[in-house]
Amino acid sequence: MRAMDRLKSTSALLERILAAPGGTVVVTGPAASGKTAAALDLYRSAASADGRSRAMMIVPNAPTAAYVRRRLLAESAAGVVVAPQVLTFTALARRIVCDDPDQPAATTLTAFRRQLLLRRIIDELHAKGDLDGFRSVVDTRGLVTAVDAAIAELKRAAVEPDQLAAVIGNDPAKRALRAVYQRYQQQLHAANAYDLEGQMWLARDRLADWAGRDRRPPALADLAVVAVDGFTDFTPTQLDILRLLSGWADHLLVTLPHVKGGHERLWHWTGRTLERLRNAFGEELSVIPIDLPPRGGVAGLWDRVFEHDPGDLDLPADISLIVAAGVEQEIAAAAASIKRLLLGRRAGSIAVLTRSLAAYRPAIQRIFADADIPIAEAPVAITETPAVRFLLAAATIAPQLDSEAVLAVIGNSYFRPGALGDFDGRTVATAQALIREGNVLSSAKAYADAAERFARRARQNVPDDNDDESLQPSALLASPDGIEQAAEMLQRLFDLPTDDLPALAEALELPRAICQQGDAPGIARDLRALAAMESALGQLPDPAPLQHIRDALAVVQCPPARTESLVDVLDALDARAVRYDHVFLLGLTEGQFPRRFVDSPLLSDRDRQAFSSRGIQIDLRDDLTAREMLLFYLAVSRCDGAMTLGTLESDAAGKPSAASPFLLALTRPIGGLGDVPTETAPLGRIAPPPEAIVSPREAVNRAWCDLFDAGSPAPNRAMAWAARQAPAAVGRTAMGLWARSRRMRAGPCDSFDGRISDSDLLAGLRSHYPAEAIFSASQLEQYAGCPWRYFAAYVLDLAEPTTPQQSLRAVTRGQLCHEMLFEALTALATAHGRPLHLPKIAEDDLAAAIDDAAAAVAARAERLSPPPYPALWRVEIDQLTRRVRRYLLDQRNISAWPAAYLHFELAFGMSGRRRGDNDLADDASTDEPIRIDTSAGPIRLRGRIDRVDRIDSDDHAGLLVIDYKTGTPPTRKSIGRGLHVQIPLYAEAARQLLDQESLGGAYHRIADVGKIVSFAALKVSRGALRPDAAYADDHQSAMAAVGAHVEGMAGGCFDVLPKHDCPTWCSFRQICHFVRWRAELKTADGGEDGP
């Protein structure tokens, strides 16, 4: 309808409204037929000479109120309208209640207090045994949410607790709901408090009281006209208020989208509303329908939607479609169109609508910000803001003091150690190491015991006796003072007042920590959230448990920032009474619009039908389906100009999606979706075509793609622009592309593959590996397996943080097995003499020695670190004891190896690495490392040999080193290749320490009885010991590999070429980005093929 025609028609319509008998009028008609214009005309007709109106407009929500105010001011001559009275029912109720001098002031119950009140009522009734229907879920937060929603719906339907009692029958859950509802209402009345729905009831009752006294309420002193626009239905309470208002107003107008004789299901909702209006006002009500001739264009589409035979319609010029692979691509395509449309457009003339705003809003905020399209910030729950999340995390670490929660708090960027005392970042790092390496799970005693244990070890200067540096305590735990300071910081954190959130925020200096975050919008958001939290907590008349407060704070909103907004982003429900020049309706996908319905936990569709049959007006599933149809009709009819529709062909993972049946119904008159001008937004489009670019990031991506596209025109103007406007982004990408190009080249490894060639860095490495540097076997094996992993772990000193665990770690199990074997064999050797011949020991004596050893080891471990879960600890100790017993009994019965046990835990070069009084080392151990000659020069070796045996056979006699393995032992082949050099090195160490010939060694797997991997001059063949002809060459190869490893370390050869299948669980893989196909392009120096 043209503007001039609409003006004439609304003027005529206004005359009909003013002339209607009874003063109460309902104007019905399709969308964009002039209903709102008539309401505005009626409002303006009541304006006085000074511009103040004796009229009031009631609209459904805040976005509509803002829209109507803008329109009243924009369409009125200067000075005609001043301070338009445009209210929602909620605002009107508040005005009626607050402006009544004859009544005591009523307290408004916020959503936060409502949640806490319901939680308290549920707990009290449950304690009395009155909530059998909620027994299984009484402790869950979801119950409060479900009860809250059910009570709100019942109150909107004006259902009192007594009315509910008459229809619920004997259903335990419904009886429980009624009990909570009744107690809730009693509590509100006792406190003279009213929730949102209760305030509507109170306003209705106040109006009724004024009507009975034949007086006007102060809030309605000069009221002459009431215009109600944008609604599709009214609650019983709202209808009562309208009926009472009509008694003081000369004219009351209600507009309603409704077409008589139209699609029955589409107009079911408003048809029912019209019938209820007739029942409420009776003969005083006049209904004025607006009849329009058939329309074309976009209006013709929404007029025909859902019709069984819509006929044919010419394709409107102002309709388009976005078909996207995923929500992000759909929004990005819309953003590109909006960016172009904003040129020369006024703010608020474009809207993005969706039925699933919760799913779309975060992506819209991010993508529109990237495209520099200002939109209003969406309100979020304060519990979703980082600062409040941190505060709640700090408040809830007590009393369990769960280590995971403590680590999260002290590792948070909002944690200021200086707020607790003279502590700094190193104190925090020490505390983290103390918790992780002390395997602290919970309880203040566990933290204190770990601190005492590590401090005592640091004072004695005796770290763990394991020869693997990766298992040594962190360097942070080498300072007793630092450990004690960390323990003191943790204790002060544990002692903070967790039952008073504002006091806790002050003690943690949270406002100061917020201001140090460096992100201005984020700082402002956090401060607003903190203020909102303090305001909510200030409403509490009585203290509440922290858990209840934390749950209830989830309904407190963080006020959004007041920022510039050029585009409105709304849910289709909130936009049903607002109009725009161009509307983008997104999410027209099956399952999103219409929205899938899920029965309420407390009010199922069967319950609703039962209530409806007893006269309680509560919406049914069929009503809600009809409502979705009406909302779709209203959404597509919000445009005065163009409309862009968005749907998904798949989700972001490529799973196919289907278009909404509503979208298919809308486009049926023009031949279906295939005839609508369509933009396809494919999956993973990082560089849109030039016409779709909306952000600097996309422009830079496009420039790079054009650079490598042979078909792109030269010169590359996009790259020239990017180099001028975004030089940092171009530089970063260029460096990344250069590095990737170098890493993908076939040939020898270079500095892009872990090879160090810089002279200064090489000089630093030489100082790191001086002449006769001390190595352990585990270091050399780490380098052999993956040079880059060795570089990260031993040169850069990187380590993945350990996580405290309830059960024993594999390392701890291995250590306990070693200690049990040492204690048992040492005791047997003391009793029976050395060398120890195990076959000569009675099985009972052997079993008793193992049991005694296990008890001693367990007692020592419990003394050093009391287990947090004694029952679980006992089970695991029993398992390890059985494992050790099976192993030694198997060793006792082996006849092929005539071995005599000489030494247990023979240590060398482990000075400062023992446990003091609890040292588990053989008497023949030495603090001095062993000197090993290699092709790279002499090195010194330190380590600990688990066991040294003596073999005496007809062909050979000598020492055999034994290494216990609780995991999978290396293979014979990998030892010969130099990937595992522990046995060859330890064999040489035993030879030097004991001045006897060494025959080699073997790995014994404790968990797998009989599993032995031998690397020795002898082997078992057909049940007898025989010489191993390959040993000498393999031993020489292994020792040569040791020299190559040392030479590679000092020479900076840390290639990303693991000599085995690189495990996906490797913590360093996120840094090295190893991929097999790229490694196959590379070779090491000297032409040796990579893996």
C-alpha cells in the first residue's frame, strides 16, 4: 500500500474509530494494512496544545516501545508530541502500583530472589516429607527452574493454588507443584512482595478498587485514549486491566492481526483472542475489519502463506535467499549484504530476525564485529562473565579444596597473588608444581603434607632418586623458602570468607584485577557484572547457602554496554510489531522455525488438556504450533521494502539440513525456492569473492588467494591495499607461508625442521654440553626416539603439567615395584648370603619376604604422602604385591638362566639424588658417574641398575644387568639400532664398577611373567644357554649410536623426524606439527632416509 493511500485510509479509519459506539474498538486486518498507523493517529488526536498527550499506548515489549516512540516523534510536527506515553503491560502495572498513595509500598521480587525463595521452600517442604513427587530430583537446580517456569505460566493464566488443587488429582508431581506454589504465594503475601505476574494481579486489583470508589487512579488522571497495538493475545489478567481501563478512557483501541475467513490454523491464535475480547467487553465492543484487495510483491507472498491453493504470483523484485553450509556462513553472507546496504541508510532500518536467537546471537556478535557493523550488545547472565565466574570458582573451592578447582583459581588471570600477601607469579608457579607433583587431590592436610615433604627434600638437597630427569621434581620445588611461601599463599586463599561474595571480591582485589586485563570492553563488562552481582546480593533479607546463591545468580543479567547500533538483531517474537526497510530472516531450517516443542517437565500436553477441560485457560501443543505459524507470518511481514531469507543446506560439519516447511510454503506461489535469487555460502570459505568482502581479515585473505591464483589479474591491487592497511597481518601470513614452504620441501632437514645453524645458538649448545657432559640413559633414548622431543624437554625445559590422580600413575607403580623388589631381595640376601640363588629359597620364605617388603614400602609411602583414598591405595598395593610375587616365583623356577643375584639398585653418579635415610641403593653404589668413550668423545653416565646378576656357564661367565619394566619393554632390534641404549650402557657401567666381564643384560617385564627381552652374549635356545653371534656387532652399533646422539645434540640436530610411529598423545605434537607425509619428504644429514 502506498504511503499516500495509507494516510487517507487511516484518516478514514480514525473517523470510524472515534464514531464507534461504546468507545471500545478492535481493528483487525492483515499485516501492513494500517492498523498501527490508526493507533498512532488515535494517540495524536488526544494531544493537547502544549504537546502533552492524554493518550497512552500499550505495546508488547521494549523493542516495540522504542520503535513506536521513534515513530511518534518522527511523524509528528515539531512540538506536537512530547514524552510519548508508550508502555508495556509490565511498566503500566508498575506505574499503577507505585503511584497509589492510599496503599502501602509493595516490594518487587526480582528473578534472583524468586529463585532463592523457591529453593528455600522446596528444601523446607522436602525436609517435612511433603514433596514425594520431587524426591528423586529435589537437590537439582533444574527442579527450581522447572517449578519457576510452571508457576509463571500458571500465574499468567490467572490460576490460583486453590484452583490448581481442584484439577491435579493424585499425581504426586502435580501435588508437589501445588504445595510449592501455595507456600510461595503465602510467603509473598506475608512479605508484601510481588513477582512479575503478581504485580500484574496487584495492578488489576488496585484498578478494581479505584473503579469501585468511582475515582481515577493517580497514574491515569488525564487519560482519555488507550491504544493497544502489536499483540496477538492477552492473558486473563491483561484482559481484566483493559476492561477496567475502558471505564476511564473515552476510547480504547485494540489492533489485532486477523483476517476473517483466512487460513483457520494461521488465524487460530488471534481468532481466539478476538473471541475473548468479545466476551470481556460484550456489547461495548465494536470490531472494524480492514479489507484489502489482493496485493502483489512481497506482501502478496505473506498474504498467501499456508493457503492450500495460493495460486501463482510474479517473482517479487525485493526477495532473495541465502543457502549456507552452517550458521557461521549464513550469518557471514548476511553481514556482507548488510554492509553494502548500510551505505546511505538510516540506523534501525535493517533488522536481522531469527526464531532461535540463542543459537545465532553469539555468532552474530562476533561476525558483525569483525565486519565493523555496530549492533547492540546482548545481555548475558553475570555467571557467564569471566570475573564473576572466577569469583564463584574461588568461593566454592572450600571445603573440599579439590586440587583441580584450586589450580583453576590460582591459574586464572584474575587471580592476584599480591592480594593475599607478599606473593608473586613465582609463588603461584611453585604452588602449582607443589599440587601437581605432590599429587594433591583435596583436603588442607594433603596440601600441608605435600609442602612439608618437598620442603624437607629441598633442605636435604636430595631430589628423587630416579635417573629420568622428566620424573624429577620441578626446579621451583628446590627452594624450601619458596615452597613454604607457596603453602602460605594457599592457606590464605583457603581462609578467605567464601560465604560473603562482595567481601571475597574485595579480599582478592578483584576490581583491580579486572582493570589489569587490558581489554577495555571486557573490563567494562566485568565491572558491570560485578556491580549487578552486588546489587542482587544487596536485595537478600536473609543469608542463603552459597550453592543456592550461585545457582540463582544465573538469572541475573549483566547490563549490556550502551553502544552505537545500526542494525537491530531480534527474536521473531520480539519483532512481531516492528517494521523495517529490509529484513533478514535467518534460520529458516527444519527444527529451528518452526521451533521443536519439548514438554515441560511439570506441565505435559496431557496435563494441559486436562486443565483445559476443567476451564483453566492454558496453551496446548496445537495452540503452540498455530502460534509458530502466526509468528512466521508476522516475521516475514516486517519488511516495508526488501526481504532476505536464510536457510541451511548443511551444518558446519557437512551434515545435510532441510529447509523449513514454512519457507517452502512461503515461496510456493512463485514456483518454490529454485526460482528465488540465491546466494550460496559454501563451507569453509575463508576468502570470499571481492563483492562479498566485509572485513579487513577477509580482504587480506583474498589478497593472498589472488597472489597464488594464476588467473587473477596483475597487478594484485588487493595485496597492495593489504600491505598498506594491514602490514602486520600480511607479515604474519608471509612468515607462516615461508615457513610452511620450507618445511614442505623435499631434501635434507634445515632450520625449519629442528636443525640449529645459528652460530650463537650453537655456541650456547656447546656450553650446554661441555666436555665429558653427564648424561642419563633416558636422555639418550629420548634423543634417539625423537630429537625434537628431546630438545623441547631437556634443552627448552618444557613439560606437560601433570594432573593429580586418584589412582597410582604408571610411574608411581613402577617405582613401588622397584622398591618392593629391592626390599625383598635385600632381605633375602641378608638372610641367605650373596650371591643370592633364588632357586634355593623356599617358596614360603620368598612369599613372606615379598609380603614384608610390600608392607614396608607401603608404610614408607604413606608416611611420605598419606594416600587421599586409603581403600583404593590398599587395593593397588595388593595388586602390585601379587605382581611382584608372581615375577619372583617365576624367576625362581627358571632353569635356563643359572643366575646368581649380586647387587640390587646399583647406583652411579646419583650424588644428591637419594632419599637420605630412605635411600634405596646397593652398598657398591658410587656418587661418581661412569666414564664412557664414544665416537663424539668421552661422556659421563649416571644411572641406577635395577639388578646385577652373575652368570656362570660352560661357555661364558660374567655379569648380566637386569632392568625391570612394568610397561612394554623395548625390542631386541631397537636396542641394536641404538634407539634404546640403556642395557648396553649399563652393561659397560657394571663392568667398570665391579671390574668383571659384562655379558650384556635383559629387560624383565614384571606385569607379564616370563616376558624377557635379552641383549647379551648369551641367549636361550632350545632350553639351554648358547652364544649369541650377533651380540658383538649389535653392541658395537648401539655404542656407536650413543656417540652419534651426543654429536647430534652438540651440533644442533633436533630434527622433527621421530624414529618410531609418532604417538598422537605426545604433548609436544601441538608445537612441532608432525605429519607423516611431510616427514617422508625429508632426509637427515648424510643421506639417511627419514621415516
